[in-house]
Amino acid sequence: MTAEATFVLDLARFLVQRPSEQSAAMEADPAILGFVRDHVGPLLTGWDLSPRFDAMGNLWVELGPEGPAPSLALVGYAMTHPRGAMVEPFAGEVVEGPSGPAVRGRGIAEQKGALAAALRALHEVRSWPLRGRLSFLLLTAGETGRHDAIRSVLAASGRRPDLAIVLIGTNQAVALGNKGRIDVDITVRGAVCHSSMPWAGVDAIQGARRLLDVLDGLDLGGTHPGLGTASLVATHLRSFPEATHTLQDEVRLTLDRRLLPGDDPKAALAAIAAAARLEGPWQIEVRAGPFMHPAELAPEGSLLSAIERGCAAEGLPVPRRFWSHGALDAGFLQVEGAEATMWGPGDPAMWHRPDEVVPVADLVAAAAAYRGLVRAVLVDPSPSA
């Protein structure tokens, strides 16, 4: 194994071996806060960088001056999917795969592989004569389905990048855009009674079933040439009271309404609320849950051009382009004025699986690609920079 591969492998194992899994506490989980402040923070300090932290525990580092080149941000994530059924999820085991050595561990294909590659690039470029501002952000998010963390750290730093990479596993393809999402929380209320006499109550489960049937026929609008149609699916359902032989008087549902670029989330919520006005004895309450913006990147814009120039300079192939049905922070960054995309090592098909792995060769290539992007944007003069 080359010295470069060993360096990136050691970083990946370092990240995997400190658990930072999603819990009910979300971004405030002590393990996630500790991963950012007490694990990655000292690593950066040891590289003569100066990490800072906002009130949520998000980290940011800045290198280079203001202008004349565009500012570039690398945005990483600390929170992973829970360990689930994965055996030894935090051992950082090195296994042999079809493409050679691979790192196995929770989050390595989703958040931590891209994070390791970006850290390797950051370590190398920290002494470069940059022509503009490079920011590295490490968020306490990763599995939350909301923009709270990125909003917080941008406010604390007082900066908005011109270009941004969302560090997430995309099989090293570059996202041209992604669907957004609004969660919709619905409560269906009936009247409780003993299940031996259902006529004496109002069955909330029956009301929820009718509501779902109605929502199956809801018109979700038009189509997008890259993303297809929007979608609406129930992701959570729970009934109360939790007692035997009891007609349920409350059902709580969460719906996942995917949004296309240009969709109005308020209009999507209003359409669901209007459809939820069922005839019958049920009381139905509809509330907006967490929201994430859709994203769409100009195919001939500055960011994609810089990515391709950087890869060419590193001897790497031009990255494949794709459209993502999942949402992260690229849409929020675009609303804030940045060109932003999701891009990183790790196959999304491996996310959340008990055998989650990333080939070391992919981590090495991703580190080189990120390094090439920094050079293309912040070192080499070019018409687009």
C-alpha cells in the first residue's frame, strides 16, 4: 500500500472508530458533539489549523484570503445511521474486496469516507498559496432531515461560500440536483372504547386508513426532466392508547413529501391539508415537519467546470453526473447564493447496511479530486475563477 493510501486509510479508521450515531437527541447528542469537538477538532489543531465552533457544536476552519478567486466550502457531516445489526461497526476493520483493501464501518460509505478524503485534501492544501477563501465545515447533522446545522454555522461564521461541496457518498458522481422534502405530521383522533363494542367509539385507525387511501390519489404536480415526479409516502404510523382490546382513539402519521425544483412547500402542505378533510366522525390535524430545499445546478456553471478541470489535472476521469432523489444541504446552500453539489466516495447502495464498506482506492481518488478542485478554484488562474 502506498504512503498516500496509508494516510487516507488511517484517517478513515480514525473517523469510524469514534461512534457518532443518530439518536433521539439528534445534533445535541453528546457522542456527536464529542466527535466534532474532541476528536476531529484536535486533529485539525495538530495540523496548525484553528477550528472554531458555533452554539450547536458545528466546526469550521478557514484558510486563504478574501478574493480574488471565488470562495469554496467543503461541508462534512458527523452523524451516522445507528449501528443497527452491524457487527463491530466501530472497529475500523480493513477487509479485502473486489477492488482491493476496503474500510468497513458505520457511516463509511455515507458520511465518513467523504470526510476522510476531504481531511486528507485539507491537510495537503493547508500550506498552498490560495487566491481565495477555503472553508471546511463539519456539521453535527447527517441524518436529521433538516437544515438547522448548516444554517447555524453559516450564521456564526458570517460567510456564504460561492461554491460548495456537500461531502456525502455518491459513488464519486456529481449531483446535478436533488429533490427536496417536507415532512408532514398528521394526527387522526377518534373516540376510545372496548374493542368488543366498536360501535361505542370512533376508530382512529379506520380514519387513518381512509386518509391514506385519499392521499394515494393526490395530484403531486408535474415532472422534472432529471428527477421525474414528486412522491408522497407514509414513513411513520403509531396508534394510541397502547393497551389491549381497546379501540384506538389516536393515530399519528408522518408523511414524506418529496419536492421538485421550483415546488412550493407551502402549497404542497396545503394540498395535503385540504385532502385530509374527510367526511366522518374523525378530527384531523395537519402540521408541517422538517423541510429541506430541492437543488438544481447549472450544467455549464463554474462549479462543475472547476470539478472537471481539477480531476483532469489529477489524472482522474471526468466524474459521472446524476440526479438524486435524496436531500441534504445543497439546496439550502443554493438558496444562500452558492453553487453547490453532493460529491464523494461511497456507494449509496451501501448506506445503512450491516456490511457498509468503501474501497481504499476510492478514498485516495476522492482526496485527489478534492485537492484538484481546490487547485482549480483557488490556485490556478482561469476564466471561470
